[in-house]
Amino acid sequence: MENRRHLKCILICSLTAVTIIIIYLSEISEPFSAPLARKFSTSKSSVSSSAVDPGPYHVAYPRNYKFIMDETPTCKTTTPFLIVIIPVAPNEEATRNAIRNTWGKEKVVLDQLVETLFIIGLPGGHDAEQQQEKLKQENERHHDLIQSNFQDSYHNLTIKTMLMLEWLVQHCAEASFVLKVDSDVLLNVKNLVELLLDPNTAKQNYMTGLVWWHSPVLRNPFNKFYMPKYVIPESEYPPYPLGMAYVMSLDLPRKILDVSPQIKAIFIEDAYLGMCLKRLGISPTDPPEETMFLVNPQHPLSSCSLSKVIAVMTTDISQMQRYWWMIRRGARCPDLSGSQEHFGHRVSPLSIFGL
Ligand SMILES: *[C@@H]1O[C@H](CO)[C@@H](O)[C@H](O)[C@H]1NC(C)=O
């Protein structure tokens, strides 16, 4: 009995000590792994500084990445009003097909041309070559993949976003808006186009979505979005629309790219765009209705909710398809004046991090 209690105490004490050490080390002015990394990488010291691993919280951007798959006619032979770009992992073909067969196939909406593209990096793993071959075949069928030569990974999402902006600057100067949307999101294309056509919607310096005005910099080292003080000393990020779905006017990609070399890229892509916007002195805009961008709503959504939404996070492909069909068949609110349909509460963005 005594012994067991002793053991328990030792365990708890050492766990506490380790936690304190981790927190301490990550708060001090330099990542503790950096001196070690330097020690063991002297052979690489001749490589130009831009090629050095930027550490766990930054990503290697700006750098000269190339587009290795880029045969889409979009913006080359067409002038879309709205370009929708979806970052996906190379192996997510089923998701891409689901989008191609639902909201992704709505090409002319309210007389405006809408085109949908997917952006990917290099596949990894033991079957990378086969994956690449499959991607080529997929692109021969659909001509809607843009691929660049960086390693596709969650930690590299900021690189993907910045390359999306580079691609737009190179090809789509004539288009009006771009929407970046995650692959698990249902898009109500008509509502989006309607918003963008609205005379009250700015045509320049415009970025909207579910704007997070006071996003805390998370200091818990066990959180996926942990960010130590030596990287971001401020306690809040500048305001930014959540990465699940944001729209910008097509003057912004150029402007954001112009300031990005001054701001070291962090791996949280949406927060990084917020940092670039702040440097530009541009503020994101709240959407006119709270019901337009929904993150983690209470499912299932009613026909009424779906009729008001622009982008909503779904839990799986089949739910996304179901919702799209509901919209397609004519989602609407009950026509009884005075009746109040209960609308799923918009959840605080914090709740998606379990806070
Ligand atoms: C991100 O991409 C760069 C360039 O391809 C690569 O060197 C790095 O290893 C990638 N990082 C991760 C975590 O995949």
C-alpha cells in the first residue's frame, strides 16, 4: 500500500516536472532543438539560408516552388467571375469526385462563370510514384488539378495557400473573386455568387468568411495549434477568416504576396493571412449574415438553414452530398409568417479546438 502510494507520487511528480520543463523550454527565446540541429547539420551549412529547415512552427515560404501540373484551361481560355480552389491531399480522389459531382459542377450561376480547381503538393510514402501516376490520369479526365513541387502535408498547408495565391496572380488577373474552401465543406454556390454580386460587397481589398476577431495564440504545448512566445509574442492573432472557407477579391493575392517576404510564414495558414492583411492595413469583413458561414453546426441542418448558408462544415462526404441535393431540390424556410424556425446556433470558433 505504502509502496504503491510512493510510486504514484513519483510518477505524478516526474510528469509535472517534465511538463514544466517542456513549457519552459518552448517559451525561451530560441527553440531548444535549434542549437542541437545546428550542431548536427554543419555539413549542410553551405546550403543557402532559404533551404534550411525553418523549424517546427514556421514553414519554408517564400521559396521558389514550381507548378508541375498545371494544364487546366481555367483562367487561360476562360474568364471566371469566381474561382473556387480546394486544397486536398493527393490521395483524396473520392472527395474530389464527390465535389465534382455536386456543388463543383455548378459552372454558370446567376449568369456568372464559376470554376473549381484542386490544389495539391507532392504525394509522399512508399507508393508516391503510383499516386503521382494516378493523379496524372485523373487530371487528364478532369483538367482541374494544380500541383506544385512541395511535400504535401498538414504542416505545409500555408505553403499550399501561398502557392494558390501565386497561381492566381500568374493566371487569373481578370477574374473577380476567389474562394478557398476545405474539402469537407458544403458550398451553396448561388448564395455566394449572390453575395459577391451585391452592390454593397466591396470589389477590392475584400476578404470575408467566418471572421475570428480575437483568436488567442494557444500556449498549451499539447494543442495542435500550439505556438510558442518566441514565434508570436502577442497573445492574439490579427483578425482573419477561418480557413474552412474564405473569399477574397482578386486584387488581394498580389498584395499579400508582396508583403509576405517581410513576415515569416507560420504553419497556421489562415492566421498567417491575417498577419499579412494586418501588414497591408486591410481588415477582413464580416459577412452580412451570421448564418452564412457555419463551423461545427448542429447537424442535421434544416432546409431553412441550408437556404441561408454559403459554406458549412460537414462531417462526411455523404452528408455533404445529401445537403447539396436538398439545396438542389429547393431548400427554403417555412412560409408561415410569425413562425420562428429554430436555427442551429453558430458555435464559437474556439469550440473546434475543444476549448
Ligand atoms: C514541407 O515542404 C518542404 C518542401 O517540399 C519540405 O522540405 C518539408 O519537409 C515539408 N514539411 C513537412 C512537414 O512535410
